[in-house]
Amino acid sequence: MAQPNYRAPKGTADMLPDIARVWEHLLLVAQDLFARYGYEPVYSPVFEHTDVFVRGIGEATDIVGKEMYTFEDKGGRSITLRPEGTASVVRAVLEHNLTANGQSTKLYYSGPMFRYERPQAGRTRQFWQIGVEALGMADPTADAEVIALMMQFFEDAGLPRERLQLLINSIGDENCRPVYRDTIAQFIRSHAGDLCEECVRRAETNPLRAFDCKNEGCRTVMGQAPQLRDELCDDCAAHYAAVKTNLDAVGVSYIEDPTLVRGLDYYTRTVFEVQAEGLGAQSAIGGGGRYDRLVEVFGGQPTPGLGFALGFERMFLALQAAGVEVPRPEIAEVFVARTVPELATEAFAITQRLRDGEIAAEMDHQGRSLKAQMKVADRLGAQFVVLVGPDEVAAGQVTLRDMTTKDEQRVDIADVVDVLYEALADVYMDEAEDMLDAIDGSEEI
Ligand code: AMP
């Protein structure tokens, strides 16, 4: 057992192969899908000048107030590990002028984020997100597109739609929100006796956050608060209506949640969140919204923007709860075993020849006996073993053993890749037929 100091820090976890494989599967799904929607990859640093987040996310938010990993570097700069992706990506877009002359840009990212939160199932201090940011697009079709993209991602990743709930809301803009904030602050003050201390304090700092309180009593009271959707200015109301029309037009179903405000200050107008079944308290698997003022906060020209981010840890839990398995790729389709230790180099050369031929091949590097090598071949699930023995090698050949039928044949080393292609193709064809039979069978039930 590792000493406490040599264990992963509280709130972090190693992504061992069974989990890392799911992460990589999601990255492939994202790459393929996002490219079809015109998104390109971007990687920004995992740390930024602290101001990027303080100004970008907002001083009165939980993230900035309590959750950031902030430190002074050796040059005396205040540095923060990124707690989310949007502020960094928008900073990069502005720094490199990607939206100059009214150009639009669509970017996606993935990687670790850091928040000093109380760890629990689905909530960690280092967590992994996949997200998109679309800059320069003001039309409501863009909101619908980003939302549709997120829902399509879940579907392509294998999460059944019926296990997800898409919540949407509009939180207005700089015209209508300040008035509404005052209304809510007033509402909180007049219900102070029935709300938790934190919510009462929020009246003075960030009143809309009271809608996010997990306390049942506060939720009941806030459920009776005036709703912003009734007080949106004409432009925001028209924008919100058009977002819904566009979602309806492409068959993306949603639930309007007038209490959805989300925890980051930069949002304007459309906000959305997806909740998944089977996650317990941390049921939000992804979310996002529009942030039309964020570029200006960083000193740029007014530039509309919107995006979403989804969390891997919760995605993993949701996939597990739904019984979705990411297939484990074959570690070794073929195992190369030598009958005597002296043929290690020949075995290595043949293993490399197979790998050059894009066959997943493995050999022993621990001086095992033939019997032990065959056991490893079994454990790795190899379909075939290439036996390298002195007689075969003298004749420029190897023996190929089919691990299922135990049939053996001599093959010229020069032909071994081609023979294995054919043999493996037969195996995969049989497997595919079995799979189709299973699907046909299950449809009959
Ligand atoms: P947010 O940036 O807060 O809107 O979060 C977007 C998504 O990131 C959430 O829906 C979660 O899936 C994920 N997420 C946020 N915070 C955490 C955390 N502390 N641990 C794990 N996942 C998180």
C-alpha cells in the first residue's frame, strides 16, 4: 500500500486504462462530430493569469470566491489553474484576433479543470471536460445549433436520450437583468426568515445564485420568486422564442426551467443544462449558454459568443448507469511465442513485422517458458499464436496455431502477415455474424 504522501491528492483520481479508454472514446466521438459542425481543436494553457478568471467568471461567483487553485509563481505573478474552459478560450481568441473583421470562429477543447470543491461522487477537484465555444454568432439559430450539438454528442457517445433531460432558460441581458436582479434581491430580503444565511448574503452579492441553492427550504421559497422570463426585454424575449422555435424545428425536446441560472457571471440570454439519470446529487452532466459580453470584459470589441462544456466523470457514471460499455480493443490478436530462449531476436523481428502490418501483436520479454508464454497468449485473448522454433526458422517458416480450433499450419515468414490477415478476417466475419444473430434474436423478443 502506498504511503499517504504518495497517493493521489484528495479529490483527484488516476484514470486507469478501463476509464482512460472511455475518455479516449469520447474524444474520438467529439472529434468526429464536432468537425461535422465546423469546429476546430484548440488547446490553451491549463493555467492563466488569475485576472482572466476573476474578470471573466465574476468575483461574486462560487468558483472565484472559493474554488480556485491560485498561487504566486516564482516571478511573483498570480497564477490560477483553470477552473473551466470558456474564459481561457475567449482570452486566446481575443489575443490572436480570431474574430477580427466580424469573422466567426468555432473551437472545441478537452482537458483537465481544477476546482477546490468538496469531493463526492461525480465531483472532484481535478475533473475533465470536453467543450465548444462559438464566437461571433448572434443569431438564435447558433444557440439551437450548439444545444443540438451537445445532445447529439450524448447520443453518439451511447447515452440514451430518454435518460437525459435538457433544461433551458433565458437570463436576459444588460438591459433587463439588472432590474430583475434588484427584484430578486428585494424578494430575498423580504423572505430572509425562510432562507439560509448564504442565500440572504447572496441578495447583496449575486442574488440570482439563490436559485441554485441545494437547500430544500430555499428551493421552495425561490420557486415562488418572480420569473425573469416574464420580465425579459423585447429583444431577449424574441431571441428566446426563436431559440425554442429552432429547437422545435429540428426535434430537440427540452424543458423550460425558469430557475436555471448557472453559476458563472458571464452568461447572457440563453442558458442550458443537461441532467442525466443515475448520478445522484451531481446530476448535471453538461451545460452552457450565451456570453455576449465576455469579449468586451477582456477589452475586445463587442463579440457575441456561446458554448457548452460537459464533464467526463459524470459522463462516465451516466454511461455506467445506462449499462453502456466501451469495447475493449484487442491487446493482442496474435502472440508470438518461441520454443527456445535463443530465438528471442527472431520472435521480436516477427512481432515487429506483424505490427508493421497493423496486426496487434505481443511477445514475451520476461524469458518465460513456452508453457508460460501460451498462458499469456490465452490471457491476452490472442486468436492466433505464431510459434517460432529452430526447425521452422531453419526453413524460413513459423507454425501458426489457431487458438480456437487448435489447428496448426506451417507458413513462410514472408507470407505470415498475409496469411494472418485472411485468418483474422474469417474470425471477425464469424464474430460479426454472431453479433447480427444476437441483434435479430433480441428484436424478436
Ligand atoms: P460548469 O462549468 O460548472 O458549467 O460545469 C460543466 C460540467 O462540468 C458539469 O455539468 C459537470 O459535468 C462538470 N463539472 C463541473 N464541476 C465539476 C467537478 N467539480 N467535478 C466533476 N465534474 C464537474
